[in-house]
Amino acid sequence: MADESNAFAEAGDAGAGKDPKRERNLELILDIPLKVTVELGRTKMVVSELLNLGQGSVIELNKLAGEPMEVLVNDKLVARGEAVVVNEKFGVRLTDIISPAERVEQLK
């Protein structure tokens, strides 16, 4: 994950050059917390189905096995990826980053 945050910082600095005002402005936002969600899939169920769930229950999702997972930042799609295991923890390898133009379209 540290590599990703460095990549974002470098991408932001690439256009900044040596402009100290612009670098100071970037530093102001680097510590802003964001909600990052990785979505495997979704489903809808009625309350009675929800109440019948127990250990070992299987919930069918709207995505097929092997389909990319979605990475959302503050509920906006920014990337897609695949599940990986790193040091016995789950992670996401990003396979597709949403273009800046597409991200701007989502804001409308």
C-alpha cells in the first residue's frame, strides 16, 4: 500500500515542478482520511432470508467468479482489481485504474 500512496504523491508532484505554493497546497490534503471500499459483489434479500443466515450459509452475489473486484473511494469507483493473499492477509492487485475523465463524469 505504501507504493500506491507514493505513486499518487509522485503523480501529483509531476505537474507541480518546483512551485512551493503548489507543493504546500498538496501537503494540505495528504492527511485527509478517505473511505476505501473493495466490493466483491452485491445482492438483495428480504428480512426473513437475512434472519435465516447462519454459520456456513452461502450468499449468492451478482458477480461471476473471476470477475474484477471494484475499488471505491468515498463511494466512487476509482479502480478494479483481483484478490491476492500477501503474508496471509487479503489484498487487491489493481488491474484497471479509472481515467481522470471517467472519474469526473461520476461526479455529475
